[in-house]
Amino acid sequence: MPDAGTVAAADSRARHWRSPHQGRLKPGSPEHKRAMCAMFAETFNPYKPSVINWPKLDAEALHRITTLPIWDIAVQTEGKARLRMSAYAETLTDPELRETIARNGWEENRHKEVLSKLVEAYGIPLAPEPEYVKPKDTEWAYMVTGFSECVDSFFAFGLFEMARQSGFFPEELTDTFEPVMQEECRHILLFANWLAWHRATMPVWRRPWFEMRVWAVWVFLGWERIGLAKTVDGEGKEQKQDNNFTVTGGKAMTAKEYTMAEIMDLCLAENDRRFAGYDERLLRPTTMPFLVRLARRFMRSPKPA
């Protein structure tokens, strides 16, 4: 096991980065591409799932965690993300970008390993995993995964902090899982900059079709999240699992009743905090923060406790 100083230094490097380039990082420029690839490489956190020391939980904490309805879909999502990113990376001719997105796929697989080790450590039953099929349209699959992570991570940041504040997750467990949460921040930072770079460098004639595909991705994700995903439990029985975990997860993770306004405020604050250490010239995902801030204007502010 690495010593505490080594772990702290790696964690700090994963959260703070600035490009040595002077001036603007114009999307589509060589400087912009080098910056987003360097950011991803230089903020890499070398933790190993196989040596994570999962803390021993008391009976109450163990029950709370094992009954969360998220583990099946979490493991399967990471498995699909790894395959989609790796498949898209294989199609790229730019060696620097190909290596970066392939590394992103490798990190998604590491997330899957972390989750697998967690459920193994705490005896959480999982539904059988489906066969992961390599996508035929790799760009579409990569965009679905990227935009999906931008949505899910925005809310996950807030829910994770909510669980930490409430004590739903013991402090030792939140500390153990924290690097994975910050790694998701790096992933969506890379995706937002890839999207801007890709738009700026593609031929003009391709742009209308590409923008239609972007809109189609958002429609697909909206449909997916208002529906219910069917899963199969360990006894072969079909179950329904809620893809929209923001509200139901918030209720499950805390004894306190959070209002939607409080959840939105916490998600916005955590989103800003996690991105704060990275070069401000790199683009951030903007859609979910914009929509939530817009919705928040029509809500009452929560009363002070």
C-alpha cells in the first residue's frame, strides 16, 4: 500500500491542472487539443482497485448500502462506457487524441472494477451482466456515453455530498470512493472539450448532420431517463429499476427530506467545486448547470434550518 503522502500528492494532481500555454485555448486549435490531452494524462490518479481497503461497516450502514437500487445499473453502465470509448478511439487517426480517449475507456473499466470489488466486499447481489456488444456507429455511441455522463455526474456530485453530509455513507467509505467521483469530473471535462474540438475541426458540410445527431442524443437520453429500465434479479425475476435516481436516490440516502431546490443548489455547488481546480480556459459541460439554474429561478429558496 502507498503511504499517505503519496496518496495525497496523487489526489492533488488529479484535481489541479493548468496549461503552460499563454493566451486563449481556441476550440479546434492545436493548442486546445494538446491542452485537453495533457490535462487528462497529467491528472491521472494511479490508484488500484485490487488494493483498496474497504472499511468494515456496522450492520445498519451495511443494510443502507446493500439496499440501494443502483449497483446493477452502475456496473453495467461502466461496462458499456468502456467498450464504447475504446471502440471510438480505434477509429481515430490522431495518435494523441486516440491515446487520450483510449485511456478514458481504460479508466471506465477501472470504475467497473472498483464497483465490482465494492459489491464483493459487502456481499451485494447483482443481476447477471448482459453481453457487451461493440457498437457499429462508434461516434454515436461515444456521444451517448459522453452526454449521459455529463447528466449523471452533475447529479451524482450533489447526491454524493448529500450522502456524506447526512452520514448515509460512513466517512471511511466516502473517502475511499472519492477518487472515482473526481475522475468522473475529469471524464466530462475531456468530453466537453472533445465536443468543441470535434465541431471546430470537422468540414462545414458535416456540421448540420452532426448537430442533428447531437439533438437526437438528447432526445434519446430524455426518453431513457423518464422510462424504467427492466433488470433481472438474482432469482431470475424481472424487476424495474429507476433510471432517474436524482429524487429517489436523494430520499434513500438521507433521513432528512431534501426539497428539489436544495438538491439543485447542492448539485450546482458541488459541480463548481469539482471543476474549480482545472484550467478555466478549458470548456466545462454547460447544459445541465444552465437548465438547473433556469429551473431554480422559479423555485423558492429553502428556509434556513
